[in-house]
Amino acid sequence: MRIKYNAPTVLTFTLICAIVLLLSQTLSPALTKNWFMVPGRGNFHVGSFKNWVTLFTHVIGHANWSHLINNFTLILVIGPMLEENYGSKDLLLMMIITALATGILNVLFFKTALLGASGVVFMMILLSSFTNFSRGEIPLTFILVLILYMGVQIVNSFTSDNISQFAHIIGGLCGSFFGFLRPGTRGNL
């Protein structure tokens, strides 16, 4: 038997996130803050190249190992199935769109900075409920996942913590959009 790099998009994303966190905690303490955290409203400067980059890269940065492990536990469980179903390029495109959507909306509506892949996690959670979806149907799994995962995020959004429920909600909406847009069976979006 041999080990297979079975989900290149998911595995490469995981490795990049782990390397960035390791570097940020050892050789370059300001790495995450400077390049992998999108600033909040009032701190995003349109003329700053770095700020534009972070609209995409904030999903790579994580505050600590616990934060990374919490996100990647689900990404590594759900992601390979989605990558098999939608294809590596399409899944990567969905992840990029989700990162951009959560980054832009955070800049527009919240003063706090944003980092972490939880928006991507929620995109994958909702998208996974569409794996056996046919046009003209709404999967019951989607409805249940929407109620359970998104309902909790909406309720939690009224509490004060360091978690961006908004990014979870936007990620879930992105996953729902992608699922309805095109049922999985490998191909182009």
C-alpha cells in the first residue's frame, strides 16, 4: 500500500496554513498580523496592496494551534469528498470566492480584524449537503444542516466573543449558493 495525496486542494491548503502558523509562532511573529489578517472597517486602506492581499489570505492565518485544528478537523473530513465531487479547481475557486466575500463584508461592516478558515469550513458544511442533489429538488439534508449550523450561528451572533459568526454565516451562504448553482459531479462552475 502507498499513501496517496488524494485531495490536492484541501491538503495543500492545510499544509500552507500550518506552515504560516508555525512561522508566525517561531521565526516571524508579525507574519499573521501583517499578511493573513484582514483589517476591520476603518482600518482597511484602499491604497494598501497588503490590505487587498489580506482579503484573500485571511483564511490562511490562524490565531493558534487550537484555532487551526478546530477549522481543519472539519475541512479534512468534508473537503476531500467535496474535492472528489466538484473537482480541485472548482473547490479552490469556491474557497477563494468565500474568502473574498467574508473579507470584503468584514471590512464593510465590522471594526474587528478577521482571520481563519471558519468561513471556508461553513461553506464546505453547507455545500456537502448538496452532494446528492438533483436540479429541481431541495435536499432535506440541506434544510437540516441549514437549521442546525446556521441557526446556531445566528443565535450566537448576539453574544460577545472573539468568533466571527458573520464569517460563518457568509461562508454558509456561499456554500448554499454554490450547491444550488451546480450540483456536484465534477465540472466547471
